[in-house]
Amino acid sequence: MENKTVYLNGHYLPLSDAKISVLDRGFLFGDGIYEVIPAYNGRLFRLHEHLLRLKNSLSHIRLANPHSAGQWAEILQPLLTQDPEQYIYLQITRGVAPKRDHAFPEHTQPTVFAMCSPITPFAGRNAGIKAVTLDDNRWGLCNIKAITLLANILLRQSAVDQGAAEAILHKDGYVTEGAASNVFAVIDGILTTPPNGADILPGITRDVILELASANHIPTRETVISLEALQMASEIWLASSTREIIPVVQLDAQLVADGKPGPVWKKIHQLFQAFKQNQT
């Protein structure tokens, strides 16, 4: 692991040699953003969309994008290995400041770090997982892919402590997203997902699912999902870049429908597997 090559501030070097200052604002404040970009057969998946989300996250935290889209591609491509399925983790912080102060420092250079890791197939992808519902107690800007993930970590761990793989979050009686995933539900035969907004991260896999459903005549709807409607759904899924599309077969100790992955999930899963092998 420590011999693999990573990128740090303009240099490719072994992971064991990659160091940052303890005064880096990412370390002191979590003052930064990140992006996770899958790659299949040596090709970065939906790179344009991931870089657009990166740009939007940087804009929200008032940090200039250090590179153009073309430069990002040139930086990230050499990190890819021979693994058929892998992902790039990219993190940008506001950089090193001369002192610890909440206000933005002047004239700092952002810290840019990227590394590549293999995607390990998620064990619950085909059989389905257990999930629990929890109050969404995170901050109000969840559309920013910020490195400040402590609330998400605590929510995911709470789910794990209850024998579940993920927490599905809700606020004021309505579903937002998972602790590290977007949520879909088949309700009255319609594939439904909460709309983009400050309460959820605009997922790239989420968008692909909606595109595939539309192209294959599967009715979709982007609208609020009440907790009661989720509990009555015939199918529930979770979507993310590295776990892809995971069926939930048990929610809060109650089976979802017959407790098996549903037919709409099976169709979309097949479509997604074919799609990802033919796209960049």
C-alpha cells in the first residue's frame, strides 16, 4: 500500500512519502472538499460530471479551482492502475495558513491530493442489505461534497451498531439521503428519488440511474418521499459511486416487500453494468 503512487501538490510520489503540514486547514478545520471518481477498464467514469460537481463544491466554499478540466484529466489519468474497477479519491483543502484562525487566510495555496484504490465489490450488491432510518442531524449544506464528514460517520456507525449497512436519513418527516448514498424507492410503480437541493448531495450515479430509467421506459419522479411512503415502498435502493446500486431488503427490522431484490432494481442493475463498460 505505501509503495503506491499518489499525487500531492504537483508531484507523483510514494504514498509513504506524501506529507502535509499540521497547519493545513483541512487537518485543523476540515476546510476542504473532495470527489470520488470511479474508473472502469482504465477509463474515468463520467469525468465531466464529477469535475462539474467538484467545481460547484469549490465555488460554494469560495475556493478557486486550481486546474482546468483538461489539466485534471492529465493529473488523474497516470494514477490509474491495471485494476478493472478502481476509483480516484481527490481532495482539495484551503492549504496551509501561518496561524489557526477561522477566517480565510490570505495568499495561501490549496493543498491538492489524489490517490487511486481498487473498488472491492460490495457484498450486499446482489442479495440486498439491511438499513435503518435515523434523524438527519447534519448541517444545511449537504450539496457540498465537504471533507467535514463527522456527522455522516456517526450516522453510519449508528446503523452498523444496529446490524445494518446504511442509515437512511429523514428530516421533518421526509427522506433526504443515506449517510453516504442517494435513496431511491419504487412507490406505486414509479421509481422515485428526492430532488436535488441543499439537503442532499447531487449524486453522479443517481443521475445515471434516472437517465437509464428514462431511456428504458421506466417511469421516474423526483419528489419528496415521506417516511411513511418509504416504509410502504415495494423497492428501496441506495446509490453511490463505489457501491453502485444496492437494494435494501430490510428497513428498521421490517422486510421490504418479500425481502428480496425487486424486478425494477434487477433491470436497472443490468442496464448500469452494461452502461459503465461503454462510457467514459
